[in-house]
Amino acid sequence: MSPSALPDGDPAPASGRLPASALEGLADIDLGIYVHVPFCTVRCGYCDFNTYTVTELGGRGPHGAAVGVDTYADVALREVDLARTVLGDQSPTVSTVFVGGGTPTMLPSADLVRVLDGIRQRFGLASDVEVTTEANPDSVTPDSLRELSEGGFTRVSIGMQSAVPHVLATLERTHDPDNVARAVSAARDAGLQVSLDLIYGTPGESLSDWRRSLDAVVALAPDHVSAYALVVEAGTKMAAQVRRGEVAMPDDDDEADKYELADELLTAAGLGWYEVSNWARSPATRCRHNIAYWSGTNWWGIGPGAHSHVGGVRWWNVKHPSAYAARLADAVSPAHARETLTAEQRHDERMLLGSRLVSGLPLEEVRGPGRTAVAGLIADGLVDGTSALSSGRVVLTRRGRLLADTVVHRLLAP
């Protein structure tokens, strides 16, 4: 299965140049860098991310553009060069770096560190920079994690997904569940913060199975946990299985029960929610890079299919690694298309994303009928009344988190 198609948009200039309005005040806004590594050993049946196995890529693309694991760092660094040129001397030092995928740790640790060094050399890194890489439990070793830590990485986000073998099998995850604990221990020994990623609502996963996964997470005492409901994306292998009746579509009520159980057990273990699907041991272990997304600040996405946003301009790169490499080899921006957000779009996104955070939304930013709707949302148990009255902020209750889309719809009432 191929990843989904890119959206249409306005043409992106070959130089990557941004309008002057997007660069206004650039130095005063945090800048994050996302690096997409598009390689996986196996494509999982539920996955709709822009990833490819080495077999699918088949070597080199147009103009002899290299797309292999062994040369990817060099290709990515070309886009780092482009970013530095486009953002210019007024660019701030980088506040956060997040390496995702795919399986970033398919690249040698030395290459991941080399990309980070390239960002440091071209932009500088903030003194308290947060640097994260995603990893599979089987794709890291004590030596590789130590090399990442010594090279400047501060966090590792481990794709655990479940502690139950039959659930992992349905998801087509190939890692050994026992290796999660080994990876967590090795990351801690290397001085890295640890986040564990979970998926709930997999066909065939019982509430007892989910509790078993949560108990395993709590026993590992991570600094951070992400838990996302399974979404069956069109075009994936799992979508075809659902269509043929081989597996059942995830059930909304079942997923709601599992979310409530996750929040109950993680909260009891000292992990507080700070975004609808994310919990942290303390404010210091929240993922600042993702908070930047939800807060609408600036970030540049490096890699095939990566998205970026600077000053109200959003763009996205061509998806196939060979096309991406070919453009950079020709000194052309890999951007496929872009859009300039209107003030209304930026406001709506602020409502959509900001409402997901534990800090909530300032009531004064909610417009017209939406502000009037807040009283009804409190009465319905979707918004916390104390926060609204005492601090003037719209903060979701646990029930509100389950119905976050409904809350946003009412806040954006025309």
C-alpha cells in the first residue's frame, strides 16, 4: 500500500523563498525542526505514514538521487542548508528537534547525530534544547542510545503500542514485547528521557488486554506516555481487511472506555494529562516540540512528505524519497505546494488545537456565539466550570476530551 496522496495547494517557488510577511518577527518566535526518516523494515497494516521499506525504494531514483539508509543523512542536510538560506540571519536558534518516521533508528546513530550537528552548525541550538528521536524497541542498543545521548539527543520515544502479543500481531508490529523494558532501561542508563507510545482500539483487543498494556507501562515508570486511538485509514492494508470482513472496525464506545481507563491509571501513577492523548511525569517532561505544533509556532519539516509552518505559511514536501533527493540534488526546493492561512483559518486552528491542551483557551479568544456556548458546555460536563470562572480559560473535562471535536464545533459556532 502507498501512503495517501498529498493535498493540492498554491505553487511553491523553486527557491523555497517565503513572503516577507511570513518572516516578520521570526527572531521572536520559537523554531522547531522536524526530521522525517522514511524507512521501515516492514510496513504495518494500519500505517498511513509516508514510509517505505528498502525493497520498495529499490536503490536510486531520478538523476541518480540516493535514497538509501546509508546516504539519507547527506540528503536531509541539503534541506537543512535550504532552510538556513530561506530563513536567513534573523532566524532564532532552534528550540526543539524531533526525528520521526518511519523508524529513525534504522539510520546509524552516528548519522542521526550528524544531522543534529548540521542543525546546530547552521542555526545554533537553544541552551535548553529538546531533541527527540522515535525508535522501535528492537532498533536500539545500549551503545546506540549512548551515542545518541552523547551527541545531544535528550529524549527517546519508543513505539511500544501494546504489551499483548496477539494485539501486536494484528497491528503487524514485529518487536519482541520483552525488549520494551530493555530499551527503557538502556535509554535511562544513557541519560535520556523516555516516552512510550501506545495504540488502543485494535480489533480483538479486550479491555483486559488494554489494562495489561497500561499496567506494563506503569511498571516501567516512563517520563511521558502517548496513547492514540486506532484509526483505520483509507488505502491501508487494515482498511482492506475491514472491507473484506476479516477484522472489525474499531468501536467508538470501546475506545472511549479504554481512554477513560488510560487516564485513570496513568493519573494514579503520577502522569498528568497535558494534551488529549499525552501524559507527562511533570511539566519538564512534556514534549515541547509537539506543544509547539498545538500552539501554532514555527517549525521546518525536513524530509520527504514533511510539513512545515512559518508565519502563517504552510507547505509540504514531495512524498517519494527519490523525487525529494532529486530536487535537492538539483538545488531546487522539495516543496510540493503551500498555502497562506487567512486570519480566520489561523483563529479556527487556534481553537481546534489550543482546546486540546490542559492550559486551555483564553475565554477572550472565543468569539461571539462560541463564547455564549461555553455555559452550555459547562452544563453538559464538557468544559471545566472552575477554570472558566476563576481563570477565564476553556479547559476540557475528561468527558470533554472524549468529545473534543464536539466542543470545538460549538466554540466555532457561526
